[in-house]
Amino acid sequence: MCIPRVCLFAGVPNEVVQRADTILEDIHSKRPTRRTISEKLEATEKQYQDAVAKLMAFDTQNGDLDSFFQELFASES
């Protein structure tokens, strides 16, 4: 474990030091570690949820697999 000032001087971003501090507080207080939600993480989770929904809705008997994958990967760009 490093002291926050030492971490900052070592080039560790402040956000990482703050998150580590929060996790250590949770551990010492015997609380479950709280999840950090960021806009980027939420967007990624939404993409995954959409992809799973499309996969579950795909008709394996009559669906066009090429079109399915083109549509699926076109939505990622």
C-alpha cells in the first residue's frame, strides 16, 4: 500500500488514489465495496445490453446471420 502523496508523485492519477482510499475505508469498515459508475462504463453496459437483446431476438431458423452481424457491429461505430 502506498501513501497517497507518494502515489501522486509516482504519477498515479488522483482518481485512482481516491478510489483506493474509498475501497480501503469500505474494507476496514466491513462494508461492501461500492461500485463506481462513470458515463463511459454506463455507455459500454448499454451497448452490451443492446447486443444481448438483439442476440436473444435473432431468429436462428430464418434469420440472416450476415445481416445480423453487420447490423450488430455497425451500431458499435
